[in-house]
Amino acid sequence: MRIALDVMGGDHAPTANLNGAKLAIQSLPEIQRLYLVGHEDAIKKHLDDQWARHDKIEVVHAGETVAMNESPAKAIRRKKNSSISIATDLVKDGTCQALVSAGNTGAAVAAATIKLRNLPGVERAGIASPFPNEHGQCNIVDAGANPEAKPLHLLQYAVMGAVYSKHVLGKKSPRVGLMSVGTEDEKGTELTREVFAMLKESNLNFIGNIEGHDLFESEIDVIVCDGFTGNVMLKSCEATASIMGKWIKQEIIKSPLRKLGATLLKSAFKTAMGRGSYEAYGGSPLLGINGTCIIAHGGSSALAIKNALRVAAETVSHRVNPHIEEEIAKLCIPQSTHA
């Protein structure tokens, strides 16, 4: 397995990315070679001689970096030597089988879409973002790649999400739900109502419309929505978890008795927080492109980067793209849905 890592992407680059690369080399034997893409001087500054000479590591110089606040499309056009562009080129020319980036999400999507193109039959790529609930891991598709989706796009997100859930997560018959404002068939916008009808006629295990509370409570494997809705949901849930943790800490320190209780419950708190931590899930695959691109959280730690590299290896080894091509080819789409 050969993977390119955008070393300069993310809030804690390059240190967290390089430490994550070390963890991956130590714990993921399926990685045969890891290409560290970024400014050569910055990389070598953070790698000791032993790691710099490691037979599984190759440093690829990239003189430019795409900042988190840059326009994705402009950055990809103007910064040909950015770390995300060069990492994507390594997949395009066959040097690598996958790439991982914790940098500008829009730039990663733009680079993958422009340089690698979509798989045959796929109209729009979608980000499959892992989301923990009472029954395990489900995936939100799309979590931000395509804010202005059409019905056909959402139908294909459902298919691609189900493929990923089946072949990577081991779900025999993935349960697919459509995010809406009510569970009744007629609820939702014109977009969701049209998608509902298409999903109902598909061969997917479609359980119908779902609401916000279903994210946490219901047994579901694939949550289908447009990229705007998915991204808002993810960031809202992430912010809620963060502020709840802060409020609990503020209340605990107000009383010595509460502090004692918190000490006794420390392991329970740690386990509960771990269930929802993005570090354990690593990264989100951009499904539908002719290659493998894993988008990691912007604040990724070394552990998160290691797990993002694991997700990349799993996506390739389980042949997700060939399975997506096969399932997309089976869809019978009315011509009107392309409009």
C-alpha cells in the first residue's frame, strides 16, 4: 500500500502529521511506503536521522501550502506546487494508491475532483463522514463536498455510502435513511421528497425519512443529505459536544465533593468521550472519485492522522471504488433526474 500524506495540511502541521506518520509506520504493516509531501526543510527539521532514512518513508518536496481560509478552486489553479496538489498528482500518476489531508477541505475536494475526476457514472463526489451513535458507526453522506445537490446526487450518495458501509464496516445490509424534518413520506423539501421516491424504488435497504434525533438514537448506517445540511449537522454536533464538556468541567470544579465524584468517574468520562472522538475514526473518504482521498479533521492529532492513514488503507484494500462502479452501473435513472 502506497499512500501520500499532505504534511502541511491542518492546524497542527507539520508536527502532528509527521508524528501520525510514525505511528502508522509502526502499527500498520500494510503500508509499504508513505510519501510525506510538504516543504522539505520543515519535514527534515521534525524527523530525526533514523526516521528520515526509514525504508518506508519518502519525502516529496512541495514549496507551497494552501491555507485554511483560501478559496479552494483558486488555490488549486494558482498553487501548482502546493502539498495537496502534489499529493493528488502522486495518486493521479499511479505512484500512490491513496492520499490523506487534514488541510483545507474544499481544496482537497477540488484537487481530487479536478485531477482524478469522478468514477464512471458518478455525477458528484460526496464526503462520507463517520458519526457515532447508540448502535455503532454510521456515515453522513454528503458532509460538505456538494452544497447544492440534485436528486440524482443524493441517490448516488446513498449507493456509495451503502457500498462503503458494507465492504469496509462489514454491514451486511446497510440501513439507509434520508435526513428530513419528519418521518412521514410527504415531509421535507421538494428535493427530499423527490429523493425519497427514488430511494424507495431502489434496491437499497431504505428505512425512510429520519430526523435529527435519529442521528444518535436509531440503528442506521448511512445518513443521506446534501453537503450543506451535512456540514451544518456535523459542526453543530461537534460544537455541542465541546460546550457540554466545558460546562460539565465548570460545574465540577465548583465543589470539592463534585471533584471527588469526578475522580471516581474519570475512566467512565474518558470512555464516553472516546466513543465520540474524531481521533478514533481518523478521516472521511471522498466517495466517487477515481482514486482514494481521505479528508481528516483540521485539528487532527497524531493519533487522528494515523487512523486517517488506516482508513485510506482499508478503503483501497476493500476495493471500494470497483464496488461503487458496479453498483452505480446498476442504477436505472430516468432522464429527467439529470436536469
